[in-house]
Amino acid sequence: MSAPKEHDALAFPTSLYDHALRLLRDSPGGVPPRHGWSLHQEPATGEGPLSREDARNAVGEALAPLPDDPVTLHHRFVRLGIRDRHSRLVRSAVAELPLPAGQRGAARSLGRRLARTGTTVPAVAAGIALLTRFGEPEDVPCLSVLGLFREFTGPAVDALDVLDRRSAAVVWLTVHARRDELQPLVRALRTGNRPAVRTELVAFPASPRSVGSAAARRIAEASRLPELLDRHPFDTDLLARAGRLLVRMGSSRGEPTDLLDYCDALGVYDSVVTRAGLLPPTLDNAAMLLSLALDLSSGTGVLLDWPPGRRTALLESLGRLLDEPRWAAAGAAASGAEQRFRADWIRRTGRQPFKRPATSDGLRIEVVAGDPADREPVETRIIVDGRPVVPAVFGRGPAHSPEYLLDNGLLRAGTEPREVQLAEAHCTEGCCGALYVTVRRDADQVVWENWRRPQTVPGSHGPAPELPAHRFDASAYDAETARAEADRSWSWPARTTARLIKAGLIEKPELLSRWDARRGWISTGFDDPDTTVVTFLYVPGLAAGRPERAEESVQFRWVVPDDGTPPRAQAAAALRRLAEEDPKSYARVCGGSRERAEELGFPWPDSTR
């Protein structure tokens, strides 16, 4: 089959827009299934596909000049071999297409006709891309329907974000909100049942497993959260949920752009904080308000476009409220290990965001341990001239832990320049990069320069701009880094125990090497932060200097529960045990080479446990 004939065979007999309308009419209650719908998959052919460079050239040729009617563009796509797999190239090319102001009306008209009558993925993709640039409110219904096809969800949401944020959010949630607990809210949003929206908004669990930062923003947009708050000014359940959504948007585990792109963020912060006195002083509410304060003090919330003095005023208001006896005692009745740990976190952290000025010049280092119920990381937040560096210029992952940056003295400035990794992407540096800066001392100043980061920043399609060098007074810089290194007020017993065990093994590596093992990561348990976790790699022959198959090491994990004694005593006991007993006899295999583990007689962990 020739390429043109094959492409015509893959075209739908009706427009994709009409096909979506029919599917929507046939859906129970007019609500599409979760995940939306998917179009056909192109069958494999005997003909080799266009190379990426050839496809890019073909797309450019098809679009230049932009035709007046959809049929001409469709025939060009067929003739040049442009297929479904090239839809991303089509969108990129349309986005970059130079169009004088006098041609924009014709481009808009073509985009509408392609979106409504196109029978192939490339044609509809071109229509959506044109409407992203030139669309108007009347295009919202068509884009909202096409976005229910997974192949078009991202482009349609991008176009709708410009025209109607609520419609964009409803489409996004329809396709991406996949957890069962969110489906009643999605149904209420799609049917426009406002009372049900409020009911379902406060009903679902807003845990990180259910709601990430992107979902939190889309829920707030789709539900018109500011309007709900104005309509129900004394609804404390709704108020608490609004605060929780802000916390999720500002989470260090999420993308900073989710909070920064939420157009109503300032108004919702204002509503939640100014009405916070209405909230019952529960442990959940205390944790939510403290998380907001930490964000307003040193997190992504600092980067919002605040009116002069407003962020400081909200932060001070939260400080006064949480200092009241009824809030200070919020965790007194905590029951269960998890609640008690959360209450201890509030006691340790409760005054941290209010101790120092909300804005300051120069360098400020804040170690922030987030809400343990949300499994938030412990991060070393670096604030330069009042702005948190990592979410401002990187945004792909949280700042590194204090154990990495501070315990190793990486931020100290010496005469020799040192390149320091400040943060790494959630998915690892090899996938989405990391943030580096070079630190050096220059006479009575410390210089941060030669920044390295990915070529693009989240939320932007253009290249990331070069970052300027920063100069700090050396004496003030040294004092701030020394203060941050010495400050352990953020830590808890198991975390301190882990730090002391690690320091002991760095000082005496032979405690592990004598057992043919070398140190792995040492920290607190993710699911149980009241435990210390010691990992090590086992390589037979390591102690004798003749490691056997080192590339096939076996990883072990030793869990040390907090026994209530001082961390220094617990760490000393752990180090004594490592010195006296082979840790392979009491630790469990947790990774490495399964084949090697079984060959050496160690059972592989059961993945179902």
C-alpha cells in the first residue's frame, strides 16, 4: 500500500470532533470514562518511517504557506507522508510559524475548521495548535470535547488554559484524575452540579497519594475555589480543604509551576489565612497552617507576585494564631505513633517560620522538615536576596538534604572553587538534570557563579536564561553557613541517630569493610520516620582487597527502631554491634543482584510484603 493510500485508509469516516460528540452522548450521564478515550493505533507498515529530520522538513513544507482550507492541508500531509506519530512536530511547527497580524483571522478560521472537521490526527493537531495561538472563547466547547481524546489532552488543555482555566482543569481532571476517590468530584464538575461540587470537594482524602501538586491546582481551578469560599464564608470544612490544596500545590515533591501558575493563589492564601481563626484547633488544621507558614517563609509561596508587605502580614497573622494556647495544644491528645510523630513535628517546627524576617538581603539557609504525614522531604532551603533558589531557577526537585549539603561542608567557601549540586530532579539527574553552582572565596567576598541547570525550565518552552553571579560579604556568609551547620532543632531522635551512625562509619569504615561490606545510604525510614535505616553493599572478597564480581553486589537493609534512649547512645550501640557481629546475619537483602544474592544463599525479599 502506498503511503498516501494508507494514510487515507487511517482517516476516520467522520470528523474526530463528531466522533467525540457521539462517544460523549453514549456515555452514562454524559460523563466520559476515566482516562478519556484513545484513538486507533497506526498499524505497522512495510515502509520505513520518515527520519525525524525529514519529518520536520516535511511538516514545514506542508505549513508554508499556510493554506486557506483544511482539504489542502490534509492533502499536503498525505503527500508528504506526515502521520499520527508526527503530531508533536506539527504542533511545534505551528507554534513557531510566523504570521503577520493581517493573517491571524484567516489562521483562526482555518484552525476552527481543522478542529471541527479534521478526520486525521495531524489535521486536528494543527487545528488545536492554531487555536492555542489565536483561539477565542467561542472555541472552548470544541477544544473541551477534543481534549477527551488522550492524544489531544495536553494540546487542548494548553489552548484552554489561555481561554478558560476552569474548562482546561475539567478536561485535565477527566483524563488524569485516575484514583477512585476523585471520580465523584469529576462527575460533579462535568455535570455542573455546584452543590455536589462543594460536597465532593471536601469529601475526598487530600493525601499526596490521591492529590499531587498538578491535581491540586486543577481541582482548585475546576471548582472555582474563590467563588466557593466567598459563597460559604463560615464553612470550616471548605476552608480547611482550600488550605490543604494550597499545601499540596506548594509541596516540595511537586512542581513549583503548579502553585505559581494558579492565578487565584493570592486570593485563596488571603481567604485561608484571614479566616483561619474560624478553624477548630485540630492536629490536621495545625499541620496545614504550619505548612502554609513554612511555604510563605521560605518555600515556593515566596515567589508569587505579592503586593508589598502582604506576604509578611499573612505570615505574622499565622504566627499570632498558632501561638495561641488552643493551637499550641493541638497535638496534646494525639494517639497512635503517626499522630504523635506529627505532633512532635509541630512542636519542633512550630516557631521556625516566624523566627527570622520574611525578607532579607544576602544569604539565608533554612533546613525545613515538612509535614511527616505527607512524607515531605527534609531539605536545605537556600534563600538569596529573599528568594528561594531551587524552586525559582530549577523546579524539578527539592533542595538537597542537610546531611548532604551541610554535614559535608559543601557550602563552605574556600580559595579553591568548588562546584556544588544544590538539587537533583525527582527522576534523577540522568533523566531531567540537576542544579549546580560554583562556590569560591574572593578576598572579603564569597562568589556563587557558573550555574549549571537543564536548558529549559518547567512551564516554559524557551531556553532557560543565564543565571547571574551572586556576591556575599564573606564574614556574613561564613556566619550563616556555620549557624545552619550547627542548628539541629529541625531533627528528631531517629534522624540524629542516623547522622551519628553515618559519621561513625565515615570515621571507621573498617567496621563494615571487615565484613566484606561498604556503606550505603543511612537515614530514617520513609514509611516509619521513627526508625533509623542503615544500608550496605556486600561484595565477597572486599576485605582482602580482591572483590569478587563487584558489579553484582547485594544490598542489605538494617532497621534500627528508636528505643527511647539518647541518640548518641543508640548510635554507639549500633556501631558496637557492627564491630562485633556480621551485619548480614541480622540485616535483610533489599536490592542489588537477585541472582548473586540467591547464589550466596540469601533469600530475595518478597515484593508482596
